[in-house]
Amino acid sequence: MIAPVCALLLALATGLPQRAPSSEAEPAYRVSVRIVGPVALVEVEREVSIGAERAPSHDTAVDLDLPEGAVLVDWEARSAGRMVKLAATALATARAEYARVLSSHQLAPVSASPDEAARIRVHLAPLTAPGRVMLRYRYTAPAACADGRFVVRLPASLEENPTAAQVTVRFDDLPAQARLFEASVAGAPVRIRSNGRAFAVHMTAPLRAAWEVSYTLREQAAAWPGQLLAARARRRAMDKLRAAEVLAVGLCRPQGPPSRVGSPPALPAAHHRGRAWEPFQGSHISEQPPGEVMLLIDRSRSVATGGMSGQRALARALLEALPPTQRFNLMLFARTAAQVFPIARVATGEALDALAAAADPNLLENGTDLVAALRRASDWAKSDGLSRGSRLLVIITDGALPESQTAELLAGALAPVAPGAGLRVLVLLMRPAADDPVPADVVERLDKLVGRFGGVVRVLTAEDPRGVARSALAALAQGGDLLNLRTQGRRELAADVAPGAGLVKGLTLPLGQGSRVQVAAEYAGTTVRASASAASVPIDWLQPLVDAQPAKAWAGSLPGVAVYAEAVVPRPQTSADGVVRGQMDPLVLRNALALAFLPRARACYVSRRVANSADLALRGRLRLELHLERGELEDAIISRSSLDRPEIERCVREAAFQVEYPRPMFRDAPTVAAVNLVFRPRTPEENPRDASMFDRQIDLILGPVSFDPQKLLDSEGSESGAAEKARGD
């Protein structure tokens, strides 16, 4: 029974038509990756089919993705044995020329929009018969940092039916002194020779998934917290004075303190008492939590009520993340700084409730004088009540610092505290999620302040105060951020690099700096230095990393095809809430000044000391400039005054700080409101005195009840002479 069935199946199988093998070869797709210090030099060759069996009516578009931060070096196209190098050109010029070519051949561009992940779109117009075009492009990709390792992430293909790429990865361009500790390609470990070099890796890339190359070096020095690599290229010039070199410096920090030479990055130890302070055995970092914490909380009007509530929650979460016996004190600052508790208190529930009550969102003030608050904090840091190495200064603010509070003034406020006194500084810049970002210059100023003592600077939102508190304290226990990085003794690389983070930066330096790259930074309150030999790279690979305006379009043509590539411009993100950002009706500010400020300014004039007839008949003009930012009065400057009475001018200036000003929505740009005030006696000299026992102001108040308050103010200003004119520009 079995034999007839098998015979029948065999007959059916042999009778079915067999699929003929395809005469068309698989499109070529090759990727070559060379790891050179902190960058990867990537060369891609891929074939693209253009046209169709019948006469095409559209061009062909190919979307390409690049690694984060990658910069294209050059393009080539080959077809029918001919090769053309695409020339970098202006975007408008390339589009116009390509449109002319399409029109001359009765072709239309592809109407589909680029893929959301696309960084480059390549257009290919078949001018004769259908065929294939070999695209060859090269780019430089800076390495990222993950888990203490340098990582180069290669993106997935964006094609609907992708072709597998044949990949070759080489590590043989590392400097002579750089020895690999470990490396992997697409998750597979790489064999490393005894001399610290890796074998070339050949593999087939995944079809639809991204993959990565990661590598770790042996540590340069135990004091330097991380991996340091560099690559350089000489830029020649006819004039020796213009010759320079392009330098790429890469830094990658592990999670944890510096490890010994030849060992992998250290991993964090267990939490201290179940809290976020993580000690590290055998390191020079303090293993104990701070003996006392001083919180400086910003209560200026720029913080706003919602921001103040977030700051208060963050301060409480920070203390709760420390051991239960933690001692702390609190200082609220705006124009002045006020210490809440006479002496430090243990972070009990009652003390934390007292902190929340003191940081009342309804008690905000104008002005942000962080310098004055730091001066008071320096007195606390210098006191002898605690042992050395056990103090933590925490600054919680929205970062709306006036430009007058420079990095030098901020550092000078803590100058009485010696760098070796054990003070650590933690700066938390908090704003609501929909608010404008903290200005970069403010972060830079605070980085320089923190670098002197060692600590952490974080810019965050108020979404997860407990998580933020734990991560900030964990970073602080790991030695804090690597702050104020500079190379060759003068060129700044970055403001800070947090534990677990890294950077790759390109810069141009004059020749003659030596064969090794020197990098210095502040870490844990001390200055640390490291050096690395720079691998030599062709200038065309590194030059795009430092170009201020990289090319946006490339174009070229062959006898049978026209090629045009352009960088994809991200679609603009429109506001979902429909709010017009950064605008404020001038009438709103004018009303605020008329209703709140003018009565105070009038009181300064009316309450003047009258000793003679000149004081009684005092007249004059005053121009006050109000510097507003984020709804907060940063400064009030008297630009002109004819009163010649310093006490009145001082009173008017102080009165300006007592007013709550409107704030433009989602706007940090400073605004200057000019207020012109005219002061004169209550009764003009040319008018006869009122014979009645009540003046005109009382008559107006006792008059009809249905009056317009604005008209009353206008009448009061013109008749009584307290303030004749107020105008906000």
C-alpha cells in the first residue's frame, strides 16, 4: 500500500513545473567599518535598480539612515562602467538642476514623502534604459558611550525588501599605546590577540535590525574616570601659518569610580542602608553620606507657583533618599537669603513638613541673587561644627540667573571655602516640561562653580522627583561629574560629563601640539589629567566633523542616469495647544503698573521729609527701567532723575520689587519696561486753593459709586501729581 502512494507522490512532484533560477544576481551591498580612536570610518557600497521593464514615468528614490552625529564625506555613482563623483552644491541649485533633467526626459519625481527615520534621500533618474546604479558613500560616525564602552550603532535598512549587507569591521587603526580590553560586533565577542589588537570581523548584517560595534580599552590611569581616545589629521596649506590639525577627542565614563589599570569598568555597589548613596570600596571617593546638607531653594517669581511646588517635592525626595539620621538646614533665596532653621535638624517627618511649609508657593519674591545666598552658605561651610569632608550644598533653582551674576562672582562667593574642605555641590535646575529650556550659558556658569568643589549639575523636569534624587545622589557618590573638560591646556571640550555618559568632539588646533593629546578636568574637587596617543586619519574623514556648515546636497550625472542626494529636513513640530508663544499684550503690563506700582511710587513722594519750602514744592521727573524675565523683576534701574533726592529714588526702586508682574507664556527672553514718572505737589501753584475742608480726592471717593477705576487713577495722577505718566515699552 505504501509503494503505490510513494510512486504517486513522486509522479506528482516530477510533473509540477520547477521554478527556474533567477538570471539576475543579488544586488551588491557591502559595508566596511574602520574603528579609528573615537570615530568609525564607514564606507557603504550598494546597488540600486532603476527604471522598469517598460518605459518609466518616475524617478527612483532611496531613503538612507545614518548613525547619530554621522557626517557624510563624499559620494560616488557607477553605471555601465562609468563613474562620477557627486559634487557638493547648494540645495536650491541641486533641486533646480535635477528638476530640469526630469522635465527634459518627461519624468516626474516620486511623490511619497521620505521615511520618518531617513537622514538622506537619494534620487536617481533613468535617462535611457533601465538598469542598476552602484552608490558608494562614506561617512564619519562618532562613537557613543554605553555602559563604559564606546559604541557605534549602525542603523537598519529602510527598504521595503532589504538586501543583507556583507560587513567587514577592523580595529587595526588604534594608536600603538591603546590596547583593546574587549570588543563585540552585533553582539558577538571579537577575538583579541595578545598584543591588544583585534582580528578583522566578517559578518552578514541583520536585514531589518540595527546593530552595533562596541569596544573598551584598558584604563589610562586610575585617577582618570573613563576611557579616552583621540584621532587627528593634518590640514595642509600653502601658508605655514595657516596649517593646522583637526582633532577628534572621545571620552566615555563608566558607572562607578575609576578602576585599576587593565580591569573592566567597575559596577556600583549595593545601596547604603537601602538609600541612594552608593559607597565604593577601595576608591578615593568618600564612602559615607554627608554629615550635613544645606538646601538653597529659589523662591523668586520666575519659578512660579507650580515650579515652587516641584522644587519643594524634589527637596523632600532628596532628603528621603539619604539615611534617616541625615541632618539638614534650609535657606530660601530671592533678592535676599533667609535661613529657615536656627540649627540643623534631623530629617524626620516633622522637619520635612516644616520644610514644605517654609517653601510656600504663595510667598514668592522678585529678584534672584544666588551670589548673596552662596555667601551665606560659605559661612555655613566654614563653621567647625562638623568634621571635614562631610558637607553637601544643594542648589535647587529654575536657572533664571541675571547675566550680571557671572561665573567669577559665583565662584567668589564660595572663595572663603577651601577646595579641600570637603564641601560637595549638587545643582538641580528644574523647570516644567512645557517651559523653555534652561539657557546654556547658565549651565556653563554653574558647571564652573561646581567644578571647584566636585559635584553634579542636572537639568530636569518635575516628573519624577524621587528618581531624580536617587540618580543625582548616586552620581555624586561615584565622584560626581567630570567638569570643565579642556584639551591641550586651553581649548574647552565640554562643560560636564556625567557617570555613564560620554562625548566625541571635533576641533581645530594649530600644529606643534605634540604626538599626544592632553585632557584635563575637575573631578571630585581635584584636577585630573590624562593623555592619549592620537591615531592618524586622512583629513577628508575628520574635516566634516568641524565644518560649521556641512554640505546639504550632492549632484552628478552619467550618460544613462542623473543622481541627486539631499539631507532630509525634519518636519516642523507644530504646537498642539495652539498657544502663541512669547507674546504678551502691552496693555496687561500697563494695567499691572497702574494698579500696583503707581500707588506705591506716589507713597514714596507723599511721605517725603518736608523741612522747608523747597521740600514742600519739590518737583521732578524720574525714568525707571524694569528688567523683567519669566515674570520676575530682575533689576530696577533709575536711568534719569531730576529730583535729587536719593531717599525718594531708593524708595521708588524698592517699591518696584513689591509688585507681581505678568509673565509671557513659554518665553525666557528678557523684557525692559520703561516707566516715566512726574512728581509735583498735590495742588498746582497756578490754581487757587480749594476753600473746602476736603480735597478733590475725597470728593471723588464720596461721589457716585459707579466710577471707572482706571479713570480714577488717571484723574489722581493728573490732579494730585503722584504720577502723571506710566508707560511700559
